[in-house]
Amino acid sequence: MTERRTNYNLEIIAGPCSAGPENIGELHQIADMGTVSGVRVVGLKSRTDLNPTGEGMGIDFDVINAQILQPGIERDILPPSVEYARDLSKRGMLVATEVMLPEIQIPYYEGLIPKDKLLLWNPSVNQLGWQTMQTAQYAERNGWAVGIKNGKALGSTLSEANDPNHEGTSMEKAWTGLAAYAQSANEIILIHRGVDVPEKGDYRNALVHESARRAKKKVPGSKLYFDPSHSYGPKLRDQIIEDTIRTMATRDGKGFLYDGILIETGTSKTDTNQHISLEELEAMTKELGTFRNLRTPEKVVFSSTSR
């Protein structure tokens, strides 16, 4: 993993749970804001229950499913979300997407998305190191980043996990273990999305900021991003803006604990009830800009091999 020098200390990545023709305009509106440097463009969903019709599985389902059923077929049809990613990266936006099948999904991005403009993350239900290693190898070759979401199971009580003096939970061990598999990547980003425990109350997934702090310290050179959407969920949606701003002020030594935010924004066919609006996103970024240096979209030069 290589060290990168930056002139910002907070990156905001926003967009819908699922990308599609109904919200592509919103993704470009996010790009227009100027205070958001990245967009979520998720075309294949890691849903617990498979719908073989493709409904609710993401706009890339048909193309990716064809690759599964017919290994080695020509990749002459781009998954729709990859087309979105290409167009948004040309506007200087970093694109973040979820990866379940590295050797099927990621090759479509090669030659289309330039260095430093793609963040590939694992679903929280997938804590397998070998798939993370595959993702990291693609990231190393193309100069992209690997995002690692923590698993849902904590292996401890919430009070123990959030105790600064606690030695660490089994969730942290798995989280940092995945980072070891991804060590060849250009950049490793740990993504805190909460944990599913009985005492979570109205949270979709309970917050364990101290666990996140310990994990970051155990992975030298890594960054830590916060996913408030999957933490607060629909029941606490109205608290997302205020609490995210407060969380971004949390210190870690001389710096800040969190280096970025991955937040669901706008409208979507899935999980819309935990999204913030575009107007709320813009207001939040302006407030965050009063005490953090925000990363802004950066224009890139595409090689002649870019399709």
C-alpha cells in the first residue's frame, strides 16, 4: 500500500443505494455541487434473498448473470452502472461501488476508470479474505482504492466494544484481517457501518466508534470512513445529518478520527427511507466545510486506451 499526500482531510461520497435510469440525473446533480468528490454507483446488489428475475438485484444483474452462466463470453456489453461510472469519472468524480464477484465485475472497469477514481468495497455480509485479495490485486494494477466494510457480528457487548480500554472484539479481528489480504492495494479504506446486535435499539446497526478507532490504528496507513446510512437506518433517519457532522468533529490524537463519509443520498428503488435528500447533502457539506478541508472533484486525463 502506497502513502499518498493530499491537501484535504475529509472526503464525501454520496449517492443512491442502487443506481438506475431513474436517479442518474441525481448523480450528476451531486457532481455539480463541487463539495462532494465521490458518488455511489452500485449496479449489483448483495441481497440476502436472490430474486432470479433480477428485480431489486441491480441494473447490472442481466449482464453479470450472463457471465456467471456462460463463463468466458465476450464482454462486448458493458454493465449499465459501469457506463455511469465512466461518465461520472470524466467529470472528475471518484466512483464507489460494491463488489461481490471480483473476477467478473472488476475487469469491466479496466481501461475506463483512471487511477485514483475508483473505490471498490466488499458487502458487510462477505468477510472472505481471498475475494478481498483479488479485489486488491485489481486495485494495485490500476491505482484504485479498496474499501473494507466491517462485518455485522460484533462478538462482544456494545459497552465492551465502545470501551477505550477494551482489548478488541472478534469483529475488529476479522476487519483488520481483511486489510491484511488487501495490503497490495493503492489505498485501504476501512468503512464503519455499524453492527447488528440485540441491544441496538432503533439503530439499523449500532455504532462502535471505539472499535473503528482500534481497527484504524492496527492498519497503518489506512483511512477510516463512516457509513451513517446503514448505521442509523430508517428509524433514525432524521438524526443522520446532525450526528454525522458531530462525528466528523471527533478527534484522534492531533487529527480527526474519520477521513471520509459514504452516505446514501437521493432516491432509489432500494432503502430510500434511509437516504438523505440532495438539499440536505449540500447543507451538510457546507457545514462540514467550516471545520474540515473537503476533497473536491479533480479533473483527470484519460489515456488513449480508454473506451
